[in-house]
Amino acid sequence: MAKTSVIARSKKKMKFSTRQKNRCFRCGRGNGFMRDFGVCRICFRELANEGMLPGVRKSSW
């Protein structure tokens, strides 16, 4: 879980667009971000196991 100050700072409009950092909308984590879903890898796994992400299934082979 990211600090609230880091999350608040990232929501502010940056002076330059290259300074923007993709962050998970649930926990604010900046690393392990999945662009297709807008969440980090940890939240992705939690949401996928709960069946909250349409079209995502646990693979088995």
C-alpha cells in the first residue's frame, strides 16, 4: 500500500506529461502495473480470483 501523500501527489496534474506515473486505482502501487486493467499485479490476482475481471480465467494445463 502506497503512502497517502504519494497517492495524492500522483493525482495532481504534472507540469510535464512525462512525469506521470501509472498507479493502481485500488492500492496506489506504482510497480507491477498492468495497463490493460489499470491495477497492479497483486490487485489483479485478487480481482481475478473473485471473478471481478470479465474474460480472465485461471489457466490450467
